[in-house]
Amino acid sequence: FVYNSKIRHKYGQVVVSLAVLTDKSPAWRPGRYREREWGCRHAFRFPVVKMLDWRGGESRSPTNLWSWVVAATLLAHKTRPSSRARLRDKLELVKKLYPQDFEPAKLVNIAELINRILVLQPDLNRVFMKAIRQFEEEIKMERVNSFQQYGMEVGLEEGLREGQKKLA
């Protein structure tokens, strides 16, 4: 309601709001906002879309970002951050990104989005990162170019020298 009102006021345009719900409850679909005070009323209705509505169709369009978001959200509903099943599902989903015809930057962005949706406990996240790195080496995927690699190496060397100076 607030965003809708402020955007409408700032730009003088009609604004359409849509709620995208990522919860697990099929029945909960709040489609309105109401406020009453001293005889004044504000009522705001908006369409609602639930991720659960796409169950089974999440892999329809692999080049569509929404498909990846839906798939990750539905997997998150099935598993807990501490589960090996979530680790397995997350690895499988991220690996499916690679054969798609994404530019490297877009692939990394989608993988990061999946990473934020399918959160793992730190120990499992380390296993995940190691497995992805190994997978990238197997398929000979370069994430960084030679200039970036050189910059990281120089930065690491400088950081080590600074750390040694502070310890001395």
C-alpha cells in the first residue's frame, strides 16, 4: 500500500501491485490491506500469486529467471537448511544452470539467487562450494579471466605481507 501510494504520487501514474507469496500454506492468500481510524478507511486490493501454484511446472522454461526462482523456492519448502537432501537438491539445481546458454555474469547472478533461497548451514555450504568448484573444474568453466586472477593473487600476497607486519 505504501509503495503503491508513493510511486503513484511521485510519478503521477497508475501503479499495479502484485503480491508474490513464497510461504508453504496453500490457503493463505491475503489480497487486501485495510486500515481504519476515527471513521476514515483505506482499502487496497491486489492480486496474489503463490509459488506453490507453479508446482510441477517450474522447469518449463530454463532460460526464464522465474523458473529458477520457483524451483529453488519449492525445493526450500521440501528441505531444511541442515539437511543433506537440500545440499543434494541445491547442487543438482545449480548444475542444471551450466548447460543453459547464459552469459557468465547472468549464470553467476542466478546461482547467487538460488544460493540465497536454498540456504545451507555453514558446514554443508562449504561442501556445496567445494562440489561446485570441482564441477566447474571438470567442465573447464572459467569464472574469472586471467586479469582478475592476477589481481586476486596480488591482493592475497599484499594481505599476507600486511598480516606478517602486524604480527612482527
